[in-house]
Amino acid sequence: MKAVFEVKTIESEWKPPFRKKAETEEFMALENDGFDTIRANGHDEKIFTLVQLKGDKVQMKYSRVFTLKGYEQPQDRSFWLFRGEEKTLTYLWGEKGITKKITFKGMDLERGKPEPEKEAGKEPAREEGQVQEETDEAPAEEAPAEEEKPMQEPITVIVRENDLHGSEEHREKPAPGF
């Protein structure tokens, strides 16, 4: 059985106009399989390698050119990833900053489809090789659709001076000599 991963890649330009490009890909891997390749600044290597699979968690190794955000960088570049959990890695050495967000989606079934997510509100899984692209710029031909949001009732808050400072009776008196 193969493990299914979703990898969101965000490329950020270092110079104006500082555009960001985001795309989401889905990968399936067996133990010791590498996937998602970095080809930048002279690097051409697999970013992730599935080390071992244990039910709802996997152990992953990652490329030496990436940094795992939020963690001290150990000599052993590996981490455990639980189903539905996301880890963020960054690459800061090229013409663009690259952020990779990897999520373990679960195991594939005999038919080659990933197990359905147990959490509500998630997008349906995409087939291997499908890419979803996002950019900060709106398409030139399409006008963005405005969504109507329900208005909330205004809230009135009345604050009295004693509420902020306390009453005269309960104020602390300064120590003598001050």
C-alpha cells in the first residue's frame, strides 16, 4: 500500500513586485521512495523520502537544502508526520524563496484512491499528477465575485470610569515616601 501526501509549494520572489505563486500536488509513495524534486540554484534532488509507514503516521526524511520551520535543525533530517498533520519546510538559497507544506493524507486503497478524509470541510483528494495553481494576481478577464456576508448586529458596550480604575474605596494607597 502506498502513502498519499499533499504538497503545497509557495514560491516567493525576493525582488519587486514580490509575486507569490502557489500550487498543490498530490504524491503517492512506498517506503524508501523519494518524491517532489528541487531544481534550483544548482540543486537537483528529491525533497522528501518516506522512511517508514506505521498506520496513521509516517517517518519522513527531507533534503539537506531545506529547513524545517519551528524546530532546531538536527543532524538527522527526519520527522514524524501524523495523518492530517502539516509540516512546513523552507528553501532560502535560490532566486526565489520556496516554502513546502506537506500533509500526510492517509493510505491508498486497492482502487488507487486515497482514503476519504475524516475531517469535514476538506477538499476532495486529487489524482496523482494533478496540480492546482494559485497566484496573488486575479485573472485579467474574470472579475472577482463578491460574496455577500451576513451583517452582524452591532454590540453596544458601556464603560464607566469606575470600571476602568476601580472605585476610590478599593484603590491601593501609595507607600509612604512616594
